[in-house]
Amino acid sequence: MVIYGIPTHAPDEFVLTSSVEGIEQESEGAAMVTTRNSVYQLTGPGCYYRLPPIYLPLLREGQDPTEVAKQIVPQKREPGYVAQALARRKRNKVSDQQMQPSPDSGEDSR
């Protein structure tokens, strides 16, 4: 997770943090964010966006996260897609286990 923000002292600029290590809620509209090398104080309600990492370069260029989020086309998901994905995952796991030789299968590892 990273934080994209507009500094209060420089509204024409932006800040994109490195990976966030911790967030401490100070009050209803304020929080302290700790990254590897910095501490930031956040004020105001803000917005939350879940963007794939592939979009980070756009944020680094200074593009607004609201506009970047509009570029993401939501996937159409049919009812039951979660159950189907879990079943597919289970089949893949069983398939992977069957491909690995068992220790007592008699195969020589030399």
C-alpha cells in the first residue's frame, strides 16, 4: 500500500510514499503514516482506491488517482464465480501434488 497526497503547504504538488509500514489513527480526520524512511501526517477524509501495481507509474507521473481508477474496467462476474475460482484452485493444488514424486515412490534422486 502507498499513499498519494497533496501537501497542505504546496497544493500544486503531490506526494507518493514508499510502501506503508503502519497507520496510526490519531482522530476522526487525522492519521500518522509510517513508511520505511518517513512519517507523514494525514488530515481530512481522503479516498481509498485499490489499484493494481501496474498503475503505480501513472501515480508517480502525477496523475490523479481518481482519474487512474476510471481507467480500470471492472470485470463482469457471473453469480457463483467465487465458488468456481475456489474449485479451480483446489483442482490445481491436487494436480500439482500428483506431479511431485512421493519420498517412498522408489524414484532415485541421483
